[in-house]
Amino acid sequence: MAKFQDRIYPLFKLTANNIRRHPVINLISISIISIAMLMLILYFLAYSNAARIVSAWRADLRIVVYLVDDIDSGRMLSLKNYCRELDEVMRFDYVSKEQALENFKVTLGDNSNFLAGLPENPLPASLELLLDSEVAEVDDVERLARQLQRQVGVDEVAYGSRWLRQLFSLLKTVKYFGFLFAAFLSAVTVFIVASTIRLSLYARRETIRVLHLVGATRSFIALPYLFEGVFQGAVASFLALGFAYGGFRYFKAWLQLQVPQWSIVLQLKFFTTLPLLLFLLLGTSLGIAGFLLSSRWVRQD
Amino acid sequence: MIRVSHLNKCYNHPDMILKDVSFEVKKGEFVYLSGPSGAGKTTLFRLLFADLKPDGGQIVVDGLDLVRARPARIARLRQRMGVVFQDYKLIPNYTVFDNVALALEIAGTPRRLIQKTVWQVLKIVGVERQLDRLPLQLSGGEQQRVAIARALVNDPQIILADEPTGNLDYEIANEIMSILDYINSLGATIVMVTHNRALLQRFKRKVFYLDQGSLQAYVWPE
């Protein structure tokens, strides 16, 4: 019985020969898988960063309840109690008219001089509600706002999460579309890889026939092509990840230069180890799937 | 070693290529399979290593029923056989060494033995100096020797050779025959296809004569 390494060595030798003797076919396959993988990687990179930023914003869900000017202390107390009993509210702060004006001055900075000329403070007192992101969903904000609006002593309720909800639903759509996009790209890639392997098998049909005639089993003939598929997929994934990383670094640096005040840029991150490994696995799988689709040829020969 | 019984073969054609062919080759025999062009020699030759399936009958080689055997068992039988093709069937972009080593690698021979074994067998057939050449850089006779070396390298008990001297001149044909004689003297069973009557006269052996698909007779050349 031959040793395992004596069985496996010729398969790797044949794989190396196949790759060395057909560089153009291999280059075409690797380029196609790389491009498809790069598109997928960039897509998921953009998605994951957008999701991360939106999640960060989501953790800061707030509702501002503006109060009528002539609210009495009893009404104010019952409003505060009402807010305290809401499960979704983590904390609330009362901002008086005077405090609101001070805050506004700080916001305006050097441009706040005009406020001194006002006959009276036009800003209302308010209750600022910070919602518990563990309990409150984005959809709850609108419901809570409606509820609060109905309370006596409330003039207006403001919440900035309407656009956040829209962004969330957009991200959800993008996520599902992403899976479709990934499936479509993968299918196209597998088909093209299968075609190039078939082309390569056709170019080597005489060699395959000789291998059959001198006693090669189907697996002996097929395995080098499987290894070639693995090689193509792995190299293409490395290349695609390398290009994506380079592009990401360049884009982030460019964005920091263009808009240094955007702290959001600092939150942009490349993939962690697990997704990187998954992308490598996906690329390799595409190469294997391409081989499996074309391996019928080896059996039929 | 080889037993063929009531063999029939046709290629989608009402006229059979082989009709009820039966014969037996014993271990250690060296026989010719001869006949005129179109008699079905090459078809019978290809049937003997399961490159074709018969339409009827039975072929048993080294105990394996080729009609019923699974592809993997046929592959293993081919590893134990040496087959020499008229058109050599060498892989053009493999060197002489790689072409011969391939048969050893397929059979799972340990790597440490491959170099030495290939060199020895190339020396037997006289092309050990062409080790690194590609087949197309060799003459027809040299390519035929490499094909024979590949057939011999696994030390097979059965050698099938289709017109191994077909395109070669008189002297080289004699050398090839001497090599096959030598291998036969070591105990290998050899079936050689040839239509060359002069060769049959020079190297007298048992002949199976095929004509119009039928095995006409066993003839011992005068």
C-alpha cells in the first residue's frame, strides 16, 4: 500500500504543472473571482460601516417635550411622574426656559449677541427624555411622542428619529438586496470559473486521455483540477481583500483630510478576523464550486 | 492470463467489427495479433485494456472481468499492465522523465524510488540521455522507446503493444523487438499487434490472425 504522501505528491505536482503550463487560463479565472469578490467585499464593507454608525446613533434616542409657558407646578409634577413610569425612558432632565437660553448661547458662541436684544426669552422649558436603547425600538419613538403630545401642559414634542427609522428600513432593504446581490455574483462567478476550468480541461483533453490509459483513476485526474480551483479562489480572495483594504485606508485618509470635523470618520472600520476568514472561505468555495460544475467533463472523458 | 470468449463488437453499424472471437493467452506467452488493415486488430487491442466495451462476450485479464469491472478496478489493472500505442501517446509538454515517471506516480510508487527506476528503464530502452527532452524533440524511434519505457516501468506482467514497430525502419524495429523479447524472457506476457508479415517471419511466434472480424486460425509462421 502506497504511503499517503506518495499518493498526494503527484497530485500537487500535476496541479503545479497545470498552473505553470496554463498561466493565461489561471490569470483569467483569478481576475474574474477577484473582481466578483472585490464587489462583494466593498458592498459588505459599506453596509457594515453604515450599520455600525446607525447603531451608534440609535443608542442615543431622545425625545424633547416642550412645555407650555404657563404650566403650573402640580401639572409639571404629574408630567414628570408620567415620564418616570414609562419603561422606555432611561433618564429625563428638566430644562428650564433660562437654562434653554444659556444652552442656546453656548451653541451660537460668538454669534449669540443678538439674543441680548430680545424683549423676553422666547425659548420654552422642556423635558429631555433619553430612551433606553435596550428597550425602545426606533418604531417606539413615534408612538411615545404621540402619547406625550396628548398630555396636558405639553406644547410640542420633537424627536429626531423619524429619519433614523427611514434609514433603518433602508438598511434592512439593502441587507436583503445584498444577499441577493451576493448570490447573483456568486452564481455568475461560479459559472465563469466553471467555464474557464472546462476550457482548461478541453485544452488538456489529450493529457487526460493519456492519464486514463496509463491507469489514472478519476480522482487522480480530477483532484489536481479541484486543487487548482482552491488555489484560484484563495489567491483571488487574498487579492480582493488586499485591494479592498488598500482602497479603504486611502478613502478613510482622504475623508479625514476633506472633513476633519466629522468624528464619524473615526468609526469607519475594516473587517475583523472572522469576516476576513469568511471571505477567504467564500472565494475558495467559488473556486471549488466552479470545479464541481465542470468536473462532469473528467468523468465523461 | 488473458481469456476472450465469444466477443462481439460493432460501431453502430450492422456489420460487426468482431464476430464471436475467442482465444486465450497463457502466462509468459508472446503472441502476435495480426491481420489485414480493417480486420479489427486495433479494436480487439483496445478491448483488451477496456478502452472500449464489447457488445457481447467476455474478456478476462489477470482475473478481472473487464465487461463488469468498475472504473476504479480497471484503472488499477491498467497500472499493472504496460500498454504501447502505435502513436506513442506521450504527453507533449512533459519531458521524457516526466512521461515515464507519471506511470509510477499513478501507481503510488514512493518518490525516493522514482528517479532511479525511471533512469534504469530508460537505459534498458536506450534513451537515458534524452531524460530532459520533450517528446517532439525526439525521433520517431526514440519516442517509441520512451513509450515502451513507460509501459515497462511498473514491471508489468502483461504488455499490450499496438504496432510498436509500425513507423520505424528495419534496424530500429529489430531493436524494439529485441527489447520486447528480453522483457518476455523475464516472464511478462506480451500481445503485440502487427500487420508486418516480414516481422512475423523474422521473429516467429504464435499468431492470432483476424480477418473481417473473425479469428481465422492459429497460425505458426513458416
